[in-house]
Amino acid sequence: MQNTKFKVALSLFLLLSSALLFAQPIERLVKIMVTPDHQNWVYKQGEPVKFQVLVTKNSEPIQNIKIKYEVGPEQMVPTKRDSALLKEGKLQIEGGTLKEAGFLRCKVSATIDGVRYENLATAAYAPEKIQPTTESPADFDQFWEKAKTDAAKIPLDAKLTLLPDRCTEKVNVYQANIQNYKMGVRLYGILCMPKKPSKYPALLKVPGAGVRPYGGDIATAENGVITFEIGIHGIPVTLDPSIYLDLGKTVLDGYPFYNLDDRDRYYYKRVYLGCVRAIDFLYSLPEFDGSTLGVTGGSQGGCVVDRHRRLGCQGEIPCRLLSRTL
């Protein structure tokens, strides 16, 4: 926008600012920041961790604020609970260490003007050494190989709907829906395609837990990457937000446990295979360069990425898989 005339630039700025007010979550005036003392949050077994705590209001440290905190292995009973008065809004918590590979978490909370705020941070101890706590069934690989083979027999039947209000000068944005692992089961997502004719790398984005609409990764597409951000529930991802709230409180409430005792009907079977189908869809695009593909996700998405690593990617060229589960 540097070469745009002032009035046009101002109009676009105001328009963008208004859009961001609706697109972004509400900014909290009070924030609790918890940060391990290693920049990458990774530690060696037996190495102590120190958690830095900062409590701010309007970006300024809050004086004489009382906090409560607890430290312990992730999802386990805390090994340390205490409180402290932060005279300058800052505190360093001695978090201890882990002798075995795993995660050490620090949770901090504070009540300000009757409102409770909280945040956490997790230090990873030798995460590459973490071993599964259960063994896979003997026929694990055979089960998923058959599932993938069966799914591959289903036509993709890809349908693209252009979303003109989301398109930019450099990127076309579509709602894409494809056939999932069996006939009649669809998968929806937002496809962002660079407009300039060329061959591009691709990025599949898998979602965290919940039920929501998706906007697509337009910014990455503007830098020359095909992006496909998918939902997992088999419903369009461009509906009114209130619809997703209703679904999350009714028919999709507790979906991670649906048919948990039946491996053929378990909810996440469609999720994992849907990711495989999304990869198939990206490979089918003539604009895809056929050699550079990334898969990324956090929380539930990190879990899905890890499962996708087990299932394997299409073709002989490995995918680059990025998961964030901390």
C-alpha cells in the first residue's frame, strides 16, 4: 500500500481495522505471561527449569498483585503449590526438574477486580525420548493400510466454491469440499490458491479441537504456497458462527468419545482418513509442485499430525510434518 494515494490508503486502513475488530478475539486488558527460561522450552533430563511470570494490565506490570501457582508433570497431581505477592508484577518460579522424558507444567492464576485470570507454560524434557504408554494392537498397521486402500477407491469428487469477498490481488480463496473415506461423507475446508500461473508447494492445516468456521491461510498463500485449512466435522466451514456454537453444545458435544469402543465407527477414523484424503486432494491440483508438502496443527491438530505420521503420506516423497502439542 506504500504507493497508494493517501485517501485510498486511509479508506483501506479503516476497512481493514473494522474487519479485524470482528475477526480477532477480544484483547484482554489483563494478561498473565508464563515463560520457561529456555527459548525453545526444551530441557535435558535432570536440568532445572525456571518459569518467568509477568502480570500486566494495559501492557504495564501490575504492582503488588497476589498470584497462585502450581508446578508438576503435565496432567498429573502438582508437586508444588504456593502463592506469592508480586511487588513489581514479576516473579521467577523454581520449577524443579524431571529425571525422565516428559513435560513439566506451571500454571499461574490471579483474581483482579473480581475476575479470575490464568495461564500456563510447559517445559519439554527430552521429548524425542518419550515412549508410548500403551502398545499398538498387533494388526494396527494392517487396519490402517486397509482403511487407506478402501478410501483411495472412493472418487474425490472435489467441488470448489469461489469466495469473492475473501480473494485478494494475489490469491483466490475457495471453500472446497471433497469425498471423505466413504461415499456420502464429505470433508470441507478453505483452499487458498496463488493466482499467478506456476507450480507451488502446499501446506495442509489441521484444526485444534472444537467446532468453528475457518478463514483460510491467505497470508501464506500470498507468499507462494497453496494452503488448505480443513474442518473435521463434515459440515461447511463458512456458516454463521452461531451455528457452530449450537452444534458444539448439542450434537457435537463430546465428539472425541463418539463410538470409542468401535474402531470402525470411532469418530476419529473419519478425521485421520480425512487428512489423508486432503493430501490426495492437494496432490490432484495441477498447481501443486508434487514435491513439497507440509502438514501443521496444534493441540488436537498436533495429535492428528502425529497420527498422520504413523499413517504415512502419499507418494514416495515424505511430507514435512509439524505438530504443536505443548
